[in-house]
Amino acid sequence: GGLDDQGLRKSLFRVIEGGPLAGTPKLLAHVLARQLEVAGTIVPGVRGMPLGLPPIPPEDIQLLESWIAQGRPE
């Protein structure tokens, strides 16, 4: 999570506003942005993660995407 412009808490899964990853859950957007960064494309306002490390493999991104779609069960 984090704080918004008014200092209020926001969920880690808040939707990215605008840009090429619009409508993507925030956690997933940061993981996808890392793949784009390695390919030479910077996504404004989204820093890729894991920061400074190779991108997460596509299979793991699919697993993360499925987990989010299922309501993030424990």
C-alpha cells in the first residue's frame, strides 16, 4: 500500500490511472513495467519491480495475475 496525494492510505491493488497499463492492478503493473524497462521502454509514473533485478518470468506473472483475478485468496 501507500499514501495518495491527500495523505490517505491506498491499497496496493489500486488501479493505475491512464497510460499503457491503465486498468491493471498496481502490483501487476509494476511487474509488467519491469519487463518493458528491460526491453528499453519506460512507463511514466510506474517503476518496474523487482528494481534492479531481472524481470519475473512470464509463468510467474501469469500466476500473480490469476491470484489477483481470484480475489487474492490466502
